[in-house]
Amino acid sequence: MTLSQLGATVIRVDPIGGASDTNRWPLTADGTSIYWTGLNKGKRSATVDLRSPEGQDLVQRLIVEGDGIVVTNVAGPSWLSYETLVANRPDLIHLQVLGRHDGSTGVDYTVNAAIGYPLVTGPADYSGPINHVLPAWDVCCGLYSALAIIAAVRRRDQSGAGAQISVPLEDVALATAGNLGLLTEPQVNGTQRARLGNAIYGQYGQDFTSGDGVAFMVVTLTKRHFQDLVAVTGCGAAVSALAESLKADFGDEGVRYRYRDVLSALFTTWFAEHSADEIMRALSATSVLFERYRSFAETAADERVTANPLFSRLHQDGLGEYLAPGLPTVFDGRHFASEPAPRLGADTAEVLTARLGLSADDVARLTDANTIAR
């Protein structure tokens, strides 16, 4: 999807009837997958019998006779391997998404379980694992893959050399956890991250609830952020007395983190005594980083979606009209807007005739043989 939004022609090839994600929830009333259409915006769709020799030959030809770029998460079949394809396309760019680097299987939620994040997610007094609902490693893996393809195309343009690339999902998660210090900490300090609830490790950040029951997340990354929070909540005298009593410098972010519980107890009263609107007005006049918690439904109706140039109105078969995000990166002052997702297999005949030069008779014969979908 990212490559398509950047201007590439992306042809998704599925087995006849679709892959396992074709009908993935959430669905519309008529059974259209909102998930599938969301992630396949702007692509072309071809469906081929991937088990038949003729179907495999068609896909090989699309790769070799086309742009010579293929991204696949299919493991095992020799007909789609780098070694087979590069024999007929020396400058082939072949990217394979794996579960793990040894070729064994894995999906986002099993990979996440093995890394450690579920054991530091959730309330501090909870002992079991808690999965986060964001498939973070799928998202990161897709972006790493798009970046790798772009880098490989640039290298091929300069030197003529292709590339054999693999992106193991688990390695994406391991690299991220390592880059953020979560795997380095136990190696170097012999300690590991504790479960913190909604607090932020090493900084002062906490959730609070207004008098009318609205939850807020408040973060102070700098000394000024913290001073403004102290001032707006009227806790200056109490915080000064606390600093004197503890011989603590709250200008230090580590100190603010260490004494987060007692600081939060001071601020909680102010939040509980004010309405959400009053809190919004007061904090908006300061440098404090804050936001109220919103549901997906509230966000979809908010101006950050309805008035954001990232989103444009899109008509999608099966969904109707809705605001769809384009590429979040802004080029020369504008976003690249999204195009609708195709119907499954809608472009099969056109792709085969335009890319491979097949005739109408060829397409009819392949259809009758059930090599491509009708």
C-alpha cells in the first residue's frame, strides 16, 4: 500500500477465491471486508490458480517480463523462489517476508508474545500478559519492506544489480526492542522494565480523570513542562515542600519519574475538581503535553480527521463513501491521496493482456481451464 501511495503500480496476486484475509473482520452489512479494502487501496488485483503449473507460469512471467520486483510472504514453493526467478531475470528484486529468520512461522501476536512487551503492558499490579491491540510489527515490517524495495530500485538504477531481500517479522520486533533499550537493559544493568500502567518510563507522564469523568493523558518531558503543570494545578507550595523534604531536584526527569506516585497524588485533586472543558482551556495555555482519551468513533468524527488534508473522500465498492487516509508524508505541500481498493480479481484479464500480451482467446482459455477466475 505504501509503495502504491508513493506512485508504484502494485499488482496483488491472490489464489482464486482470495487469501485468508479476504473476508477478515470488520465487515460491512453486505460482507465486504473493511480490513481488506483498507490495506489494498490503490492496488490492482489478479487471481490465479497458484497450484497449477500454468498459473505458476503466469505469475513468473508477470514478475520476469514486468518490472522484475516481487514481494511475497509465501514460504517454500520453489517456483516463486529467488533462485528460480533470477535465472530468467538477472536484475530481479525479490523480497520475502518471513516469520522468523530461520524460516519458521510467526505472526504479529505470537512474535509479540516472545519479545516481552505483553509482560510490561497493563496495570502495575497485574501479573499476566496483556497484548496490545496495535499489530505494531506488521506495520513496521511493511514500512521496512517498502524502504528496502525503494533502496534496491535505486541501487539497480545505478548499478544494474538486483537484490535478494528477506525481512523476518520477529527480527523487526527484536530490532525495535533492542533499539529502544529494552533488550540492552538486562544485558548491561541486569534489570528489566517493570510494568507501569499508564506511566511513562524515565519521564513524568500519567493519566488523570476530570470531575465529569473524562480521562486525560499528561506528559512533562522538560523542566518547563513540569513547572507549567505545577503552576496550573496550584501545587507550587506543595511541590516545593516535597522537594525540600526529599532533597529532590524535580528539574531532573529521572527524579520526577522516581517520585511519580507522590506527584500524581498532588495533581489528581486539581483534575478531579475541574471539568474536562476547564482542563482543556487551562492546559492549552501552557507548554504541558496533554490530550483527552478518545474512542475510535470520536476520533473519526473529530476535525483531526474531517478537516485533515491527510484524508480525502473516497468511494469504495461495498463501503460507499468515507474519508480515507493517504500517504502521511507531505511532499511539496501535499499528501498523495489514496485510490479505492479493487474488487478481488477485477484486474486479472487486463493485467494479463497488458503485461503479457495475452489475447482475448488466451484469457478465455485460461478462464475455462480455471487457471484464472471468471
